[in-house]
Amino acid sequence: MALLPEMKLAHVGIWVQDFDRMKDFYVRMFGFGIADEGLLNGNRYAFMSRDPRDHHQVVVAEGRRPDTDQTTVNQISFKCGSLADLRQVHGAVTTDEDVQKVMVTDHGNAWSVYFYDPEGNRLEAFMDTPWYINQPHRHDIDFSMTDAEIYAASEAHAKADPTFRPVEDWRAEFQKRIPAAG
């Protein structure tokens, strides 16, 4: 079994039934600011944080059906320190017999490897990019490309988005919108 690189727990996503109520609860109770809100596959997502260095610490995702045994876990995410570490995770999860369904994604503000544990819980290993674009956003990444090619392709996709800006500019603006920071 391949040993994964050093990573830190970064954020958690949960599936919810009442999107507006749950989003408002996390803002009111914990003082999260809404970093981004949008649609993906017909479901609303709210990305929330109390720290502008972290685009999101909690994601509330619409789509949990009341008449199901569906897990509330949307994803459990671990932050990598480098693209080399992310490639190492990709190598480990694509060769592990207990891992299900591996997906590699460019979010514009992060590069991610998504995969499912043996009971179907979604996990993510990611690293931040130096850019911000509105979320949710998704492009595939081809890990057969060099680091420089991945960087260039991601930057081109990000710059094509009208919400593109350096992440430091976004962080300074977002800091002002975090209730807990007031």
C-alpha cells in the first residue's frame, strides 16, 4: 500500500434537505461568510469560511432526499502542499483496490483528486492555485501533462472566467464579508 503525503484536514461538505435554512444556520451560528454560491448538476452549493485564507471550510450542498439512507457527507477534504503531493495521492488511489471512482478536477482556485472510500463516502485531496474564480467550477485535469502544462492550462481556463482575479485580491475583499471577523 502506498503511503500518502502529509496533508491537513481542510473542509467538509454536507448534503442537506433545506438548503436556505442550513446555509443561514451556519452563517448565524458560527459566523461564516459566504465565499461563493452557485449551481452544479441542478443543486445549489454554498461555500462558507471564517478565514479568507481558506476559500471554504464548510460546503452546504442541496440534494439530500428525505426518503433515503443517503449519507450526509458530501465530501471530506484534505489539503496537499504541492502538485507533487497531489500526484502522489492520485497514484495511490488509482492503484488501491478499495478505492472507487477517481476523478481529477481543476476548479480554477484549486486542483483536486476526488475518490470514494469502500462505503461510498467521497474524499478529496487538493491544493490551491494562485487564482480565484467563482465556484462551483469544473474542468478535467490530465495528469499525463507536466506541472508547467497543468499550470498553463488551468490559468488559461481561469482567466477566461469573468470572475478571475488573484486569490490575494479575493481574500482581502472576502475578509470584509465574514461576520465573525467583524
